Amino acid sequence: MRSLKGRVWRLELVAALGSALALPALASSAASAVAMVAPTTQGLSTETTVNAQVRDLGGSTKATLAVTVAGADGMPATGPVVIEDAGKPVAGVALDPSGHANAVVSLLPGEHSLSAVYLGDSSHQASVSQLSLVRAQVSSTPGFQVSASPTTLALTQGQSGSVVASVLPVNASSLTAPMFVTLSCSGLPDQSSCTFTPENIEILPNTTAAVTSTMVLATSAGSSAHSTPPGVPDSGRIDWAVLLPGALGLAGLAFGIRRRPWLHRLCLLALVGLVSVLGTTACSPLYNYHNHGPPHNLPTPVGTYTVSINAQSSNGITATTESATIALTVQ
């Protein structure tokens, strides 16, 4: 019994020592696995830089910002970037495949602190650029500024979303008559649309509060469902009503060719006319619709786009145009 107990005690001791020796190796392997997975899960760090250039035009100050975002591996990043003025979002733009984007921002008189905020994507981390300090001039010329909220919008194919466009009067006390501003959009991807409610905005003299309009962005979802051609009622009777007299007329012309040679040219002319009519009918959109059905709906392409909200006003002599941008992501 003592010998058996001694053997058991030795086996337990060996097992304990083996576990103690194996734990550091397992911990090292687990740490290595986490280190290998962590960069993929968190994404690469990025660096965002912005270069601002200010110009005065027509009594207003505009800042043109050139944004660049690069990953830690030196490769360009993609996705949306938000332009902020003292921490307030004022515009949204989309990076191109080379990791660059340009934005134009209208500035109120005074000091401004502009920065670019990269929001990141599935493989890149977010980052913020350094502040760029600029100064806008003071002017007494009446005008307006446009801003959008939010400055970024993410939609799935077939979904729609809304953005509030604000038109802020500038030096409205100098107005002698109401100013009318028309809103429109540009830069939309294919198979998408935008509508404004209202589309025309009136700015009265001495107005200081912003006037808003709601813009609805709509995208399209692809459809591969087969549609049955509607067909045309009594199409067979119509075909026979056209083809039968024509065929009989051609047969009569062919029979009279021997007696009257000039009918030969007339027969050829009638044959060419009939073939042309049949070919034109077969290639017409209405023929394709009745025989092949309506075409399939195409989806809005996936990607990130810079959509511009354009506001234009005219006093009959000069036109004033202001714009704001948002970054639209279609998933």
C-alpha cells in the first residue's frame, strides 16, 4: 500500500511540474496571437493634414482647404472627412482614391480655427489634423451663407435620408428689397436624387436668423426580378391588317412588272419602304417594352461621395452663389 501511494504521489508531482512549465509557453503563444490580430481588429493609425488658403471675393471670405489622409503604412486612406471650425462641423467631403479631398468654406468676419477630422473606415483609425488659424474680412455687402447638418450621411442602397440646409443672412440690414435664394444639389452618384422643401427661400431686410430647408437624398436598390411584358391587346389582328394588304400589293406589282417595266422600280421602292418600316418598329423602345418588358432597376453604386448644396441668388445684375458640402456614404 505504501509503495502504491508513493507512486501516485510521484505522478501527481510530475503532472503539477509539467503544468507549471507549460503555462508560460501558452501565455507567450496567446500574447503572440493577440499581437497578430490586434492591428487587423483596430485598423491602421492614420495622419491627417490640412492646408488652408483664404481669399476675399465679392465682400465675403472663402477658405479653400486641401486635406490629405495617409495610413501608418504610407498608403492613402478612403472615407469621409469632416471640416470643423472651432469644433463645429461646417462641411463634409469624401477622400479620393489617392487620399486627398478639397473643400471650400465660407467664413463670417473674424478669427477662425479650421481643422479636418477623418472618421476612419474598416481598416483605418480616425485622426484629427492640426488647427489652421485664418482671419475673415469685415464687409457691409449683403449676402448669405449656407451650411448643412449633418455634414455626413450614410445610407444603404434603396434608403433615403434628410439633411437640413440653413441659409444665414449676412449684412441683411443693407438690403433694400427681399432676397430670394434658390437651392439645388450636385455631385450625386448615379441612380440617386435630391429634393428641397422649400426649394426657394426668401430673406427679408434686417433678418438675422437663418432660414432652413430640408433636403431629402434618395438612393436606389437593384432589382433582378423578371417582369412579364404586358403585351398589346389584339396585336395579331393589327399585324394582319398591316401585313396582308402590303403583301397583296407587292404580289400585284410583281405580276404587272412584265407588262409595265416602270412597275419594277416601284416594286423595289415599296419593298425598301416596307423593310424600313418593319426595322424601325422592331427597334423602337415601345416594341422592346411590349415584347421584352421594362428594364431592371440599377442600384446606386457603393462608395463615398461629396454632395454639394448650392444656393444662388440674383439681383438682376450680379448673381451670388454659395455652397456647402456633405459626405454621402452608400453601403
